[in-house]
Amino acid sequence: MFALFLLDRVRTEVVSLAGFGAGALLDLVPVPEIFSGLSDPAFVTVVEMLLIVIAIGRTALPGRLSMLLAARRLSERQVLAVL
């Protein structure tokens, strides 16, 4: 599984779900324990952050912002202040 994450040829979600399935099918971890961490607040926060990043990435906002900053020829400090 770790090699699949490193190679980045298969989507991360697919590798994760395959790991859950393999753990359950091979009786490496009891099924209730496999999904017990999904209700943890830290996990929920990470998932929410990933969804926000994906949503922003699908919009034209990052491209527009970079073009705007490039057109104004701001210094590095000014760009950091804007970000």
C-alpha cells in the first residue's frame, strides 16, 4: 500500500479504500476498528481541508490571483502580504 501511495499512479482515495478492504478481508483488523477513526475530529478536519483545496483548485481563482500579482510586479514582501 505504501508503495502505491509513493508511486502516485493510483488515486489516493482508491489506495486508501483498498487498504481498508484488504485489512477487513484478511482479518488483520476487526471491521469495527477499521472505521472507528473516521469519526475523529482530526480526520474530519483533514477531509474538510482537502475538499476546500480541491474546490479552490477547480475554480479559476488561483490562476486569476497569480496573473493579477504578476501584472502588478509586486515585491516578494508585498506578494506575501497579499497571500
